[in-house]
Amino acid sequence: MAALTRLEAAGKIMVALDKPDAAAALAVADQLRGSGCWMKVGMELFYATGPSIVQELKARGFRIFLDLKMHDIPNTVRGGARSITRMGVDLFNVHGAGGIAMMKAAAEGVKDAVDAGEAKQAPIVIAVTQLTSTSQTVLNEEIGIAGLVEDAVVRYAKLAREAGLQGVVASPLEVAAIKAACGTDFVTVTPGIRPRGADAGDQSRITTPHEAVMGGTDYLVIGRPITAALNPSEALDNILKEMTEQ
Ligand SMILES: O=C(O)c1cc(=O)[nH]c(=O)n1[C@@H]1O[C@H](COP(=O)(O)O)[C@@H](O)[C@H]1O
């Protein structure tokens, strides 16, 4: 594999802006402006600010992953997907555990918005497989799903593809198996990234940024290693160096 350029590496990073309000989120975003990375808006921030944060970040030139992990009956998800599409985000997720009908409904909601002229672009829709905080033991003994985490992840990936979604969220550890089952174009968005020596915290299935790139992932979701750093811009720089090493 050819080494990534710095700009290519930055375009693969989605910074998880898990912050309590717009001021805290924008303070980090402003330090990363112009870097080429994406911003991920999740529940903590979105529930506090509503859609205005998406507009604020778009105005600063960032591409946006809206991470609300919809999981509901198909009709509700279809309407939710239509509303999300109207906001002009670039990518959003639903839960694979909702099944094929629910995931199809998400894709239909996107189409509803685009066909009605409510949105200029159709966002990429992906499905969460097994959360990267879920360990093999928790999956088997607590959640009660037998077998390997990787098999459970690939099962959801195949359902997502069958429903017409473009990709999944999973750990970088499962990228090769997902691509083998669903094709190389099937998008993998991978949290559970920890630079060398960083604290794993609540994450369970983790790799370093370098390992994630070597494993062939499309996007690396990285939160606290950047957003909780004293200098987020320097933290991003160090990660980019790690990603561009051969
Ligand atoms: O959908 C997600 O983005 C997601 C799925 C998953 O399985 N694991 C996971 O950590 N995430 C998100 O990715 C981010 C990871 O943040 P850090 O652990 O701080 O790097 C958080 O915003 C999580 O909500």
C-alpha cells in the first residue's frame, strides 16, 4: 500500500466533538479548521444545540457525520432520515440491530428529502454493527449473542448492504472481514482508535491510527485523543504523522 499524504490522511479522520455545548465544540473545531478532517456531531452535542451546530460547522468548511444511531420502527426512522437529510449532513448512521426493513426505511427517508427538493445532496447512510465498547465476553455473556464479535459484525454488515446502505461502523479490527464479505467499496467507519500509549477508556476493540490505516479502513473516528488534548491541533498532527508512516 502506498503511503498516505497528509491531506489524504486528514480526509479520513472524523473528529468526535463530544462536548456539552456549541462554545466548547466550536473552540475545538476552530483549532482544526482548514486541516481537511471531518467533524462528528453526536448525541451529547446535538441534543444540547439542535441543528444549528451542523450549520456552524458547515460554515467553517467541515464535512459532517451526524451520529444519532437511529433505532426505531421503520416509519419513524424514515421520517428521521428525511429530517436529517434536510440538514445537509454528509453522512449519518442508524443501528443495524433494527434489521433490514428499518435500514431500508432510512434509505427511503433520504430519497424522500432529495426527491422533494429539500436537500441538495444525499448523505451516505451507514449502520452501527457492534459498538466498539463491546468486548467478546460482554457480547457472549451479557448481551447473549453467541460466537465471535467479528462474525456478529459481518452479519450486520451483510444486512446493511442488503438494505442498500453504503457502509457500517465497526472496529478497525473487523475491516478486512467486512470488506471480504461486502466488497471493497463498502464503507468502513471505525472508532476505537487510540494512538500509541493513549488510555483505552471505555473502548474495547481498539487499534492505533497506524494499524487502522494498514487494515484498510476508510474513516477513523477519533474523539478524546484529540478533543481532550491540551493542544488538539498538535494531537491531530501527531496522529497524521502516525497515519502517514509506512
Ligand atoms: O457510531 C459511532 O460513531 C460509534 C460507534 C461505536 O461503535 N463506537 C464509538 O465509539 N462510536 C463513537 O465514536 C466516538 C469515539 O470517541 P473516543 O472514544 O473519544 O475516541 C464517540 O463519539 C462514540 O460515540
